[in-house]
Amino acid sequence: MKSALVAVLCSIAALLGMEYVLGHFYSFEVSLGTPTPVLALLGVRGLEDADYAAIVTSWLFGFAVFALLTARFERREGEIIAGSKGPLIDGRLVALTGTMEALGEPLVAPFSGQTCLAYNYEVQHRNSLDEHPSGEVMDRKGFALAPCAIRTGGRLITLLAFPELESFPTSATDRARARNFVVSTKFEKTGFLDSLLRYGEVARIIDIHGGAVRQDFQVSSYDVANDAAYFTERILQPGEKVTVVGRYSASKKALLAEAYLSAVSMFRGTKRQALAAARDLRKAYLIGAGCFFVLSVLMAAGFILYWPR
């Protein structure tokens, strides 16, 4: 969440800088079409070439900053995994390896029907190129966590934060079951950005309900029960061997999320496997950051140096 906020602020700063350089100093005058109805209501009559260049450049720069900050976060996690030894200290970030156990009734995954301790899911559809927005569009998303703990060294450490499951494989989807789930579930209507902000409430909900939470969001009004929608689900199963990075609370005998986060990092397997996964993620984010930064520089330089004035 913190990295995303910094990336947005950097993107805004880049947009303002590009607008000044391209729109004022170089004074491009070519309009790229009529404004959308929303822009017309706001009094915007049209966007110039400089505006489009500034918007695209700032987006690319924002993505580069976000990827760089995430790579830094992965490096820190790798250091925690590598250096986490000895007794647990209250308030410290630690990495624990063990097997996951239910502390109550487990969950049933909505798309696959498998017994699990946690799941997250997404429902999307693909727009054609002549539609807006084109590409993959998020329609529904949600997650749930049952009261559970990690057994490590003969102890049970309760999990009081939602585990990130991005490194877990997607489960096989029963499409009939998935469609029945989205039809019968009462979703909370929210925008995509608002749903991300709502994740900040998860830690408080989990603490209040003793390790349990469930959230189901409706991001668009698209009819996800038809055949054009596709479903993605990831699950955490009982007995799974994992390595979890979180902040240890001695009073609660639990792992908590860091400040400003609602989730703990979770990797499948041993500490060695988790360390390798964290290093691979860091490398991928660094490559992504470099690519986005180079693209933003090329975009800005192309307009500044070569666009006819």
C-alpha cells in the first residue's frame, strides 16, 4: 500500500513536469480528438499531443517506481528469511517455517470446492480492442481466511493477517460451481481503486474475529455468469508446508501484518525455497523497473527532441 501511494505521487509529479516541458515550453497545438462526455462536463475541451505524451510518460514512470520499491521490499524479505534464527522476539519481523493447521472449521473454495484455510479469487472478462477499456477487465474479486496457525518447532503460532497467495498455483476451476457462486453471492459494490483501499481494514477485521475474514467485491456491472467470463482461484490447504514472514506478537502468540499492510508474505516450502522465490521476485521487479524507466525516458525524449514544433 505504501509503495503504491509513493508510486502514485511520483507519477503525478512526472505528469506535472512533463506538462510544463511539453505543453508550455514547446507549445504543441495539435488536438487528438474530441473530449469524452466526462471530460466535457469538467470543462475539458480537448487534449493536445503534449497531454497524451505527459500522461503515458507519467504512467510508465509510476510503474517503474512501484516496481523498484517492490524489489526493495523483496530484498528486505529475503534478508529476514535468511537471518531469522533463534528465539522469537516480541515486535520483530520473523520468518517461520512449518505446516498450516486449522483452529476451527475450514473453508470450502468457491471455484474448485476444495477444503482450504484461505482463498482468493478474481473474475474477469476480455474486452475487444474497439471497446473501452480494452483487454482484461476486473469484474469480481474476493478472499477469505479461516482461523488457522502455523505449527513450527512444536508450537502453534496463530495467523492474524491474510496470507499473500500470489506464489501459489491457481486451482482447477469447476465453471458450473464458479458461476453458481457469483450468482448466489451478495457482493459489495466498489470501484477497483476503492477495493484496494478497503484491504487496509482487513487486519482489524481479522483481529476482531479471531483470525477469520471474508470480503466479496463487485468491481463492474458485467454479467459474469455468462461464458465470456473466466475465473481464477488460489487456495491455502491444511497441512501445507510454508514459510511466513510477519511481525511476531508475544501477547497474542501470533503473526501480524506490518504497519500499513493487511497481509503477510507467504511462500510454499522451506526457508531455502522461500529465499530463492524472494530473490527471483526481486530480480523480476528490478527488470520490470528498468524496462518501464527506459520506456518513460524514450517517450519523453522522443517528444522533446523529434516532434515537429
